Amino acid sequence: MTTSIRDIAYQLRQGKLIAIADETGWSIVADPINEAAVEELLTLKPVMPAALQPTVIIQNTDQLVLYVAKIPDVAYDLVEFAENPLTVVYEQGKNIAASMWQHGQSMGEVAVRRALNTDVQRLIGSFGRGLLSIPLESLVLPAATETLIVERFGTLPGMPKRPRIMRLAVNGEVSFIRK
């Protein structure tokens, strides 16, 4: 029996970790405001590819205000019109469990990516807020994740698309971390 989006959203609210597949491959996600879930999620940082960092996956640009304190005007256009996966690193994050910044994440910095996959967008919409993820950019889940996840969701692409990663300063200055 296939688990419904509503059931998966419920599991996230209960602090469970979920493996989701989207255009970038597998990611492990949790409720970003649940301290225990974020702590457990961050134990997976060692299996994450080197250039990446924990990322909040959002449904649409309206959710940027939930996770970024000061949003440059250009951010809305960058995020909304990205046709390929784009992770934007902002200087001042908010509404994420405090343990996020106690695990080596640059203080206050938050990476955000808008989901392009419609099933993942529906899941985020049902959940009611973004998902904090450990992006794996892989078609295979590492063995370390198997004991932590309770469910798998989504469909893997034939070939994952690596997101571009850019840093966007409060003044609108842009620098690329990965093109």
C-alpha cells in the first residue's frame, strides 16, 4: 500500500525523518522547527557531499519569508523563475531549530531551494511549511540513512540534476558557490 501525502506530513509532524526523491536525487528531510528531528537529521551530515549544506526545501517563493530574515528583492525573481534546481544561501535564517547552528553551520546562514517536483511541492503544501533536508544528490540512499528514515517518497529522475548554489547578500550581491 502506498503511503499518502497526508500520512507523510503527519509523520514529519511527529519528528520522523523521510527520504524524498526529486529532481536532484535523494534527500533526507525533517520538520525544521522540531529540535529532536533536526538533531537526528544532522547526524547524517557526514554522508552529505562536500560542497553541500543542510537546505530548506520550499514549495514556492511565498515561503521565503518563513526562513529568511532579510530578503533582497531580487531573491523572489531568482527563486521563482529558476527552471533548474537552484539553492540560494542567505545571510540571516530564521524559524529553524537552534541545533542547526550548533553543528558547524555558519551562524545564521540558511540555504533554501524551491522544489521543482510537483509531488514534493504538494507534500510541502500539505505539511504547511518547508522541509529541512540533507541533500544527497544520489540515486542510492547511503546505508547510514536506512535505520533513520521511516518512509520513502517521490520518484527518482533518470539522472539527478545538481543544483546551482549561489550566495545572495542582503544588499543583493551575488556570488556563485557552484555553477
